[in-house]
Amino acid sequence: MRDEGRNIGIIGGTGRMGGLFQHIFEDAGCIVEVIGRASASEYREFVKRCGVILISVPIQATSSVIQSIGPVLEEDQLIADLTSIKVMPVAAMLESAAQVIGLHPLFGPDMASISGQKLIMTPARARPETVQWLISIFRCTGMQVFESTAEEHDAAMAIMQGLIHFQNILLAKTLRKLNCTLTDLLPYATPNAHTTFAFMARTLSQDSELYGGMLLLNPGIKPIISSYAKSFDELTETILSEDMEGFRREFTAGAEFTAPFNESAKPLTDHLLDQVVREW
């Protein structure tokens, strides 16, 4: 689908993710205007001339930016955001009169290609034709689009982002406390360990504000981290007490839990580990 002439305004469009979505909409035939850091009055004047407003600012600033423009939005406009949590920005957008769709691209702006990448869409108040228009633009790029509620999204992200990123940060913290250096450890690293270190490094090479927002502003993460700490304590006790039978039970339970994923996980990890051996 090509949309000839629809006016898109991207607040935060001078950033890398905003710039990526500027290209996506321009390729779909839209007229795109961007604005970077500005005053509330400048934002309000900016959005008055846009049919679609896309918010692409740091998580910590998202609500205040939305609230600054909400009073001037009208029913025939659409406001959407790119924040990695959805309940908070969607609630703020719903205070306006506009149509509301939350968006979360599950990829960063530096990916070699967005084809095949996932995007979560949380339509909160939008006409069916608006939702389909937006879906068609994203699918034309090759993206996989999945619909969800804001609440379902944040519950899933508390695990998919919160828990995984928490583990990477915690691993680095533990290694630092042990006075280890990756340079010294790598000669002893299995391909699996090497891959683990690579993803840890990838996480920590990025913006602390972005990751801090994911971990500190999603309320669903707190009970998950508490459960993680409890599981950690239980497994620690099993290992420190040299309880082989207890370990065997825990390992077997874990194996049963992951069994449905085994058929696809093994060839995928074989491919990843082969890549590590060849390239590192």
C-alpha cells in the first residue's frame, strides 16, 4: 500500500530511530516532517499540521511530550509512540481526542535490515481502516506485525527485555567483582560462553538511559526480578550443599520446560555457535 500525501510528524525525528521511521513512511509515499528537542508550544504548533504524530523520544520524556500536545489533538488525527513500554504512553495518549496506537519495534536503528524484524502494535482507540493502513505500511518493509494490548505487551516485555537485560548487567557486575577481564577469559571460552559474553557486551555498549527506562519504569519487572532472586537462592543452596539429586531434579524440570523449543533451538544455536567459531 502506498499513501500519497498523508502528513506524518515525528517528534524526536532527528534521532536514529525517528530517522528510520521517517524513511519507512517516506518510502510509503507519505510527506514527513520532523522536529527535535523543542518547547511545548513549538510541539503544539507542529502537530496541528500533521495527520499522524509519531513520538520517538526517550522513555523518561514520553509522557510529558504527549501531555504537552494532547489538548490540541483532534479526532481525525492519529498519535502513536515508539516506546518500549506501552501502558504508560498509551494512557497518556488516550487523554487526547485523537486515535491512539502504541508501537514497539523489537529492534534497534542499526540493524542491517528491518525485513523479518518484529513490531508490536497496541491499538487502543483507532478506526479499523487506520490500523490496517499502518499495518500495511510496516508489512511492506518485510516487518512482522503483531497486535497486543498495552497490558499484555508490558507483561511480556518484563521478561523478554527486563529479565534478559537484567541477567546481562548482573553477569558483568559479577565478573567485575571477581576482578576478571574478558581479554583474559576469552582464550578459555567455549563457543557458548563466547556468545554469552558477546550479548552481554552488546547490551552494555548501548544507552544506559534506554535500558534504565526498560528496567525501572515497567512495574511488571519487580515481581519477576523477585522471582529470579528466589530461584537463584534455591539453586545456589542446591549447589553449595552438593545435592546432586536435587540438582538432577531441577535440571530435569528445566529440560521438560524447554523441550517444546528443542527442535528449533538446536539448529539455530548450532548455526550461531558455528558463526562464533569462524569469526572469533
